[in-house]
Amino acid sequence: MPNMLQIEPSQATGATKEAFDEAKRQFGGVINLFKVTGNAPNVLKGFLALNAGVNDGIELTGKEIEQVAMLVSALNRCDYCVNVHMKVGQMQGGSETEMLAAMEGRAEDARTQALLDYANEVVRNRGQVTAPTLHAVRQAGFSDKALLETIGIIGIYTLIQYVRHVADPEHDFPQVTQYDAQQMGA
């Protein structure tokens, strides 16, 4: 049972309705995580504004975004978001195998591996990234813009994952049974 009320879109008014309308525009619907965040429409609007801003002109591909999001979800011990990003990652062209690997910080190709190593280090070390990691991700072809966008993606999903942990909404995506928070979390 959720720790916070899930507001149904049909019952939303005012700022919550506006936030839900924007969630529908950006994500195609209002998932349960957004329904609980609707209790603070300013927070949901902030999340959505950050998401829109970071994704405006982003250099990362949709698949790369979802691989980073999957890793961040696993590191932040967010089973709900692991489930979401498995589905969305597949919609962005990632295979189930690639998304499961991303959840563990692994990739089949060297370019994506360098990106995941960078994201892993950013999350685990609270932004303290070593020179060799920066060198490797730049050598893999990622610009400073892409590296900053990656930090933006990490921030977006860390924010909403913390909401998930506190609010504990009902899951609305199939469970990724291979996920183990104790083993994979930071």
C-alpha cells in the first residue's frame, strides 16, 4: 500500500491537473509514481521541467539515456524505476539483454561501457570522477555537453527515485526479476 495518496488524473484539478497534462505530453500518461508526486504539483512540475530542459537538444541517444537511467535506478535501489526503464529502454531500441547489462553497469560495446563507467562513478562517488574515467569517456566520443547531460539524467532520476522510496506507489510495470537491490545498489 502506498505511503501517500495516489491522485487519479480524472480527479486532479488546478496545478496538479496542469502537471498531469504535462506528464501525459512528455511520457504519454500518468504513471503511479507521478500520481503520488501530484500531491506536490510544484515538485512534479519541477521534475518535468528539468526533464524537458535536459532532453532539449540532447546529444545522448534515447537508448543511451535509458541505459544510464537503468544503471542509476539499480544503484539507487529503485525497483519501481528498474521496471519502468526496462520497458522504456526496450521502446528506445535496447534489448532485454542490453538493459539487464546496463542495470549492472555493463555494455556490449566499448562506447556505451565508457558512458556507464562514467555514470557509475558519478553516482557512487557523488560526482567525484577520476581523470582516467573522464579520459576514457571522452576517448569514446562523448563531449563535455554529453557528460553534463548525463549528470542531468542522473539528477532527474535520483529526484524521482527518492520520491518513490518515500511514497512507495503501487507498481504499474512488469517486475524485473533479475534485479537485486542488495547486490546492485550503491
